[in-house]
Amino acid sequence: MNRNIEGVLGRWSDGPGPLHRKLSDALRRAIARGHLAAGERLPSERELASRLAVSRSTVVTAYDTLRQQGLLESRQGSGTRICARVGRTAEMETPLSPIYRTLIDGPGDLISLACAVFPAHPLVIEAMVDVAREDVPKLTTHNGYVPAGLPPLREAVAEMMTRNGTPTGPEQVLITTGAQQAVSLATQMVVRPGDDVIAESPSFSGTMDLFRNRGANFVAVPVDDDGIDVREVRATASSRRPAAIYVMPTYHNPTGALLAPHRRRELAELVAAEGIPLVEDNALEGAALDDDDVPYVAAFAPPDAPVLTVGSLSKAAWGGLRIGWIRGPEALVDRLIELKAMTDLGSPFFDQLVAARIVPQLDRLRADHRVHLRRNLALVTDLLAESLPSWEWRVPRGGPSLWIRLPAGTAAAFAQVALRYGVEVIPGDYMSPHGEHAEYLRFPFTEEPPVLEETVRRLALAWEAYAPTQETREPGRRVVV
């Protein structure tokens, strides 16, 4: 089995009961959902025990249970496979990202590090009250369908981007249901099955799922302290002719890097010269740790260059306010509006009216988040230095997470142990186009101090229980920070 069995099984060890029973139940669910194909070979008992950080007897018992139920079969020389009669033999669907699974299922009793979630800013409540009092009577006289977005919000976003150094008219802005939809629409427009897409490594797993579902092939380019390596982007673009380039220039997720101004200029020049669409995802620009003032990549590009700039209120204001936007040349935005109309006919009016009142105040929201993030970052780094001194990280330029390198073992195996101590961890290979960064994990630090303190305490206990050696790490993994 070449796919990520840990991702297929999900949070299988969470909850009460013996591990062998929970493992057999998880494998049974994966077979029923089509995540494990009929005839597919499973890892050996020894390999799966190592990857899940359990004893071999746990896997042996789980496999035996499923054999007795007619779901698995084992033959000497061919290993253990899913019985051909229990499911389809066609290609199985990709398992859902653990980030999405947590959003769907909820964290339960776990402390989940799957998502970096901010509480709603007080301005959101104020804006909701004002909209309900002043705008709702006028709202209901409209037919309710504006796929491009309400004019006042498109104007507010255009004015905000113009103030930030990227001259923009309302006709260049499409309002979306969050940044995720903005990237999804851009993907539908520019990527076809089999196309190459240049992406950072590591990257955001939720966005990589969009490209994978579109049938794209990732061409990974490393990230350093100054963001994506634009020289390698240029070389790759020349040799592969990709359909698109996807980057997170402002507080890259998960490393927190800030793409340097000279690299932004070089990337814009490359896109303009080669005509390769660039999606710059700035969903985390509201999570600054310093008072950075760096123009969008689009600011360095000619007006007609295929640069699509994505923004969102999810981190700056509240995740429940599902409003994002995408800015680009008018001709491309017109095509995106058509796709948006076919997708959902337009984002909710009430949310857009709230957003129109918030966008002009984004500077205040960013300043407030900066205070929150600085406090939490100082607390978490002190706690980790005291309780887990062998773990390594670099202080990010921005963003709500630490990108932590484990001194031994793999984050996927450690994540299995962490679940048993009540913490959900996202391993680095989930956030890499080709499964790199197995020794890394992402640690969001947006929760309140008592939760962060308890999280580190549980992780320290889990690490003591995991107790890997340097030899347990898979060979050939490249370290990129």
C-alpha cells in the first residue's frame, strides 16, 4: 500500500476500548466507505505497528478479527489484502484531509491542533447588530441573487487593496464564500486533469486536496525564511510549463515565512512574461506578528497579468463569517463570476453586509490579533522549551502556528500516541505535496493560555511514551523550514 494508511484510518485510536478493537473498527469503516479498495494490499503487521506506534500484537489481533469477518485475506508471498468481494476494484476516492474531518466530526473530547481558530472579534458582533437594525429592511426588497457579490463589499475590498498599493476597481473583485472557495474557483478555471501545478513544500493540506481532486500533478518547490525559492520556480516553469503556480506569500502556512519583496517582484515578472496563472493566497495576512507592510505580488505585475489574489475574513474577523474574495484582471474575474454563479448563485447577503462594515477596519483587527498572537507565541515557546527541549522550531514572521521539527521518529507515528493522550496533531507529511517533512508537525497557538498549557502538558506525556530513537525516522526525508 503506497497511500497514507494513517490518513485513511483517521482518529482511530481516540476514545475508550482496547486498541485492537478500535483498529479493526477503523479498518472496517475505511473498507465500507471505499477508502480501501478491494484487492488492495495492506502494510505488513510489523510495518503497520511501527507506523501507528502500537504493539505488533495489536495489529495481529485486528487483522485476525477482519479475516474472521471475511474482510481480509492473507496468502504467503502476497501479504494481507482486502477481499475482492467486499468492495469496488476501481480506483478509490482520496481520504478526507484530517483538517476537514475535524470540522465535520468536531474535536470531541480532544484538544485539536488540526485548525488554527480565532474567536470572533467584537467588531463582528457590532457589525451584525448594525446590519440587523439598519440594513435588513432594505435587504429583503432585493431578489437575493448577486453572484459577483454585493457592490458595497466589492467596493470596500477594492479600496482596501488600492490603499495597500495594488490599484483595484470593484469590477476586478469577486466575493466568495471564504478563501477556500476562491482557490477552488481559480483551480476550476485554470487546471485540468493531468496538469502540473507548482506549489510550495510544505503547503496547506486543504488547498492541496483541491488540486488533487482536480487531477493535478504537484511540482514541489521548497520554502526558506524568505518564502518560496523563486529561482527554482523559474527553472521548473521553464522545464515543465505548469498550468498554475500556487503560493502563500504572506505568512506561509505552515512555516509562517513572509515572501521577500524582491522575490515578489521576480515572481510577478515571471508570471507576466510567461503567462502562467498565479494564485497568491493571503488568507493569513490578518495574522501578523510584526507590523509588516509588504505589497501583494499583484502590485508588481502589469494590470493584465494573470495574478489572482485571494483574501479572507476568517482569520482577521471570525471563521464563521464565511466571506472571502479574489482579485484579478477583469477578464479572468468575469470567468470566475460565471463559475461562482454555477456553484452557489452567490454568497449570503447578511454576511456580505457585515463584511462590508468590517473590511474598512481590518487594520484595527490585525493590530488586535497581533497582541493576541505575540502573547500566545511567547507562552508556547516558553512551555515547549521547558517541557520538550529537544523539539526545534524557528520563530515565524507571522501566522498562527509553529512548524516544529521532532528530534527523532516521525510525526505520523507520534500523532497516534498523542491521540491517546487527548491531543490531535497534524503530521508534516499531510502538509507536503509528496509526503515530505515526516519529522515535522504544526502547532497552532491561537487558543487561550490554559488550553495551551494543557496541550503542551499532554504532548510532553505523549512524547515520553513515544520515546523514539534516531533510527526510527524514515531515511531520505528532506528538511525544509
